[in-house]
Amino acid sequence: MPKEKGAKGTKVTLKTAKKAIRMTPDGRRRLTLSNMGITIFPKCLLKLTNVDELDLSRNLIQKLPDNIGNFSSLRWLDLHSNKLEAVPESIGDLVGLTHLNLSNNRLTSAGLPSTLGFLSSLKSLNLGMNQLDTLPPTMVALDSLQELALFDNLFINLPEFVTVLRNLTKINVKRNPLTYVQGDDQGMVKEKSQPEEDMYLVHKSSLCRTCFKRCKERMERPIRGRGGGGGGGGEGGDMSEDKRMRTYPGLMVPNSVAMVSQDVWRIRKLEHKSIKC
């Protein structure tokens, strides 16, 4: 096991890292060095060219090496719950990356490089619990992106490019100071934001024509009964129809970063009474 080095944190050697590699059920080599008090990214890890998945979450890492892009074999990278303030430009060289978790750090919009738009294989990106208010416009090129987490940030408006990412069907913007959810008939359903409520976007392609028309009419209609009876809160009970129409079946929300595992996106179970095909 890695040895403790006092104020300098845990020192990880190439030997101990190799011993920590495990095979996943789908045959990938995974290196887990989570919650070990690591303060400096172990550069020796870059020599492990056969590692497919790397978990360095829940440590104290403040900076990634400028040559992180040399880790060309990576398909899955979890760095959530560290102290990162920026991401190096070479992250764009990880073109095989499909899952990237940078949630619960100290990232600002200035710390996100334009090269994030080079991650053409990326399917899941978690940027929740940071200090972001914009995203690099180059991310419009992330055609493979399916899941995007932006919860607990500083977004007032969502980036316009989210409406043109054809494969993006799951997005979490919970607890942002949004003034509205952007969208149009070609992509997202527009909805006024409520600071204390969950907000979701859904592609038109995820709904049948009848359901989309019904949702659009509902969003364009003046909201009635706000603040009136019913005592909302639960997903059942006396919740008004207007309130039920604000969520859609099939969307998924990421687990809290406070939980041990960040691998699984929990399916939000919603009543199908609100929208029925």
C-alpha cells in the first residue's frame, strides 16, 4: 500500500499502482486510487499505458499534469471531489475518453480549455458542484455526448449549443440561478425556471408527436394555481397537473457526489400519469 508522507500527502509509486490495477467485468483494466489523501497527481501513472479506467476521486489534488493527454489509453476518468481549479489543454488529446467526471472541484469557466471540444467519443460529462457560468463553445462538437451534469453551478443561461447536440438526452441543471431553460422546437422544451425545483431538458425525439405538442401547449399556457392548495412536495398526492407536467419519463439524474460510487446514473422514477403516449 502507498505510504503516508505527512503534509505532502500519500505518495503513490509505480509499483503500488500496478498492484492496484483490477480487471472489470467487461475486461477493462481499472486503477482505483480513491480517497487516499493524494495531493499531487502521481506522474508515474502516465507510464501505465495499458490502463483503461482511472479513479482518483475524493483526494486533494489541486492540479493535473500538463501532459495528461499522454494517457491515451484512458476511456474512463473520475476526478470528482478534489481541489482542481483548471484542466490542462492536453485533456483534448484523450480522444478515446467516453466518461469524464470533474464534479465537486473548484473549476471556473476560465479553467475549462477549448480542447474539451476534441473529446469526440465522450458520452458522459459531469461538471456539477463547481463554479461554472459558461462552457467552451467548442463543446458543440461533442456529437457523442449523451449525459451532461451541470448541477450546483452558477449558470444564468444554458449554453445555446446544448440544443444542437443530437445525442444529448439527459441533462441535470439543478440548483443553478437560471432565468429560463433555453430551447426551441427542434431540440429542447422551454420551461420557466424555479430556484427550488428540479429542471430538466428533453429532446423532442424522446417524445412522441402528440406528447411533444401537449408539452409545448402546456409551457406556452399561463401557469395557473401557483401557490394554491395541494401542499406539493411528493410525486403523488394532490400535486396539480401543471406541476406534474414539468418532468418527463425516462430522464436520469446523477448520484450525489457525496455517495461512494459515481459509476451509476440513477433512473428517476416518475409517474406516467403526467404524459401518456
